[in-house]
Amino acid sequence: MDIKKLQRVVVDALEDVKAQDIRVYNTTELTSLFDRVVIASGTSNRQTRALAASVRDKVKERGGDVISVEGEDTGEWVLVDLGDVVVHIMQPNIRAYYNLEEIWGGKPVRVKLGAGGLGRAAA
């Protein structure tokens, strides 16, 4: 699956479960390990786990590969590794503390979010 399609599947899966503050960053010039970092917030352990499951399931449905899912046991910070895309789903206090946007925020990607407007792409 090409990177734009994979990125769209991830954002759609996050929106389906009402993720908050969705950000997508282009990391191709920062690391050779992956091309995109997606960061989103969930309001509870249950929601972060549901968001990760949604991403995992939608990617698999579309024929994509899921390398691993980490952090589902606590649900405070769940990481979904899709190879070319790494998805961080965090509760707001954890997200604020680690501030991944500062690390990966050099190359934001504009992503049109669904009609619900629940998230926001990096500008």
C-alpha cells in the first residue's frame, strides 16, 4: 500500500473512534526507519486501546501489514507500528509530557479530516 493510502486508512480509522487532535508528520528526511508519524489522543485507557484496534483492523482489512502493537496493557500510550507509518495514541497528559510533536514536527503533512472535524492536521 502506498504511503498516502496508508496514511488515509490510519486517519480514517482514528476518526471512526473519535480520536482527538490527530497530527501527521512527514519524517522521510529525519529518519530512514519510517515515512510518517501519526499522533492522536484518546480520553481514556479504553479509548486509546479501541483507537489502536481500529487502526490495526482497518490496515489489515486493506491488505496492509501491522508489525506490532505496544502498550495496550496500560492504554496510556499505545504505539502501532505499520512499517512506513508509526502511530502514537496517547492520553492528553502523557502526550503533553512527552511532546512528540517537538521531535517529529519538522515536516507536517496536510490531511483532510472527516466531516466530524474531531482532529486537526498539522498546518
